[in-house]
Amino acid sequence: MASPDERLTAKLEQLPISDDAPMCSLLRTTLLKHAQQGSDITEPTVLGLLAITGVLEERLTRLEAMIQPATAPCPPHRLAPTDYVCTNDSACQSKLP
């Protein structure tokens, strides 16, 4: 019967991780080394997951900022329609013809 460390090592080795996920791969490698040495993997697991979560949150925040439309609506215009062309058409309140 396999020990808990051996079972954990086997599970970590079999865990499918994409080549496009280098941080997850690095975390698995680190955890494998700790498990193979019989070390407690709680601390490196938590730290690794926090690092990965931080990077993902930062990327998501940047992506959201890039794809969100302007939140401030364009104010009503006091110019004649021939004198002004609004560049913020989706948020424009004037709706000039």
C-alpha cells in the first residue's frame, strides 16, 4: 500500500497542465519536489496559489479596462449639428441628426 506522500506525488505527476500555463507547471514542480522529500506542502501550495491568483487578477483587470466602453456619457452639445461631430457616439446624449 502506498504512503500518503507517494499517493500525493502520483496525483501531482498525473495532473494535466497545459503548456500555456507556466505558473501552474512551476507550482506543480515545486510541490512535487516537496512531496518527494516528504515535506509538508501546505505553505508552498498556499503561496503558489496566491501568486497565480494575483497574476490572473491583474491580467483580468487590465483586460476589463481595455474592453469597457466609456462610462462617462458625452454631455449635451450646444453647437449646431454642422459645427460639431461627436467622437463618443455610443455615449452621446445629444443625438444630433
